[in-house]
Amino acid sequence: MLLWVELMNEITKSEFITSAVLPSQYPVDNRFEVAFVGRSNVGKSTLINALTNRRKLAKVSSTPGKTRLINFFLINEKIYIVDLPGYGYAKVSKVEQAKWGDIIQRYLLKRPQLKRVVLLVDSRHKPTSEDVIMRNWIKHYGYETIVVCTKSDKISKTEIIKNNRIIRETLQLDENEVLINFSSTTKIGKDKLLEILLED
Ligand code: GTP
Ligand code: MG
């Protein structure tokens, strides 16, 4: 039965485990992790809720910049989904923004069980300079970048094709690096993302 569920790439159980800032606060059980990172308001929490079929697992805010902690969610009692703090919210001071950089880099540096990093960018826009910095950190710390373009329901198919090219170019993605168009309203891209996240 469990095998069947896994083959279907379904998340059947998800629970919030803990919030952390410092490595000493991360879970200690060595399960594999998949981290999600992106600009504030890009749709990280919404995507986590869509993947897990839960409406309120990760908090969704209309006030950007609310998630300032690293949140760990245990999925199918098997892997952690890690919601990293959003960056680039204009109303936050430079000092606060620098802190976020530290939190994220410390995590990328000190997490051997981290298997995949998903970078969320907005389908509608050219990635920001901070998205490019994030992409470079992910690469620098030795991870493949999986790019998820969020809010794909808000633009036409033609624009998606055009923007995908701009996003690939701006982030300097290698050909083998995956880019997935995603929408939490239409659920486009959900199966593809789950397949990548849950594969061993
Ligand atoms: P922070 O926690 O502040 O870093 O933001 P976040 O990246 O977690 O964004 P969040 O999931 O809170 O979403 C921000 C806003 O975008 C919310 O109003 C969501 O409803 C909306 N949103 C997210 N994903 C989608 C999507 O795929 N389509 C549409 N139309 N709206 C979306
Ligand atoms: Mg959030």
C-alpha cells in the first residue's frame, strides 16, 4: 500500500515540525530535505499548501515578508520540505535583509541531508538581482537549481514561453536544469514537481 502511494507521487501526510533560525534548532533525524526559496510574496507558502493538499499548513500572507524563519514540514513521514525565509521585500531594512542572507547561507552550508533546492520566481517577470544572487548561492554550495515559475495562471501561454526563455537566460540555467511552470489555482506543474521532489 505504501509503495503504491509513493508510486502515485502523492503527499498523504504532512505536518509542521519546527521553526528555526540557527543550525542548533534544525531537526536532527537526518531525513532528506527539499528546500524552497524565493522572493517574499512569490508564492512559497501557497505552493507548499498546494503540494500537500492542505489549505493552511504553511501560512499564506497578504502582507509580504511574514515568514522570517526556516520552517520544517515532514512529508509522508519521509522527507522534510523546508520553507526558507523570503527575500527582497522593499519595506524591510538592509540590516534585516542581510540577516536573511546569513540564515539562508548558513542553512545551505551546513545541511548534508539537503538533496534539492527549489528556487521560486514569478512567471510574469524577469528574475530580480536577488534571484540571481540566490541562484548563484545554490550553485556555489553544490546544488542543482530546480526553478519553479509561480502564478502561471496570470499570463498567457505565449507569454509563458517568452518569459521562460528570459528566466533561463537571466539565471543562466544549464540545459539539464529543470524549469517548471506552476499555478496554485489551476495546479498546473504540481505532478511534475511532486515527481521530482519525491524521487529518490
Ligand atoms: P512570504 O512568506 O512573505 O515570503 O511569501 P510567500 O512566498 O510564502 O507567498 P504566499 O504563498 O504567501 O503568496 C503571496 C500571495 O500570492 C498570496 O496572496 C497568494 O494567494 C498569491 N499566490 C501565490 N501563488 C499563486 C498562484 O499560483 N496563482 C495566483 N493567482 N496567486 C498566487
Ligand atoms: Mg510564506
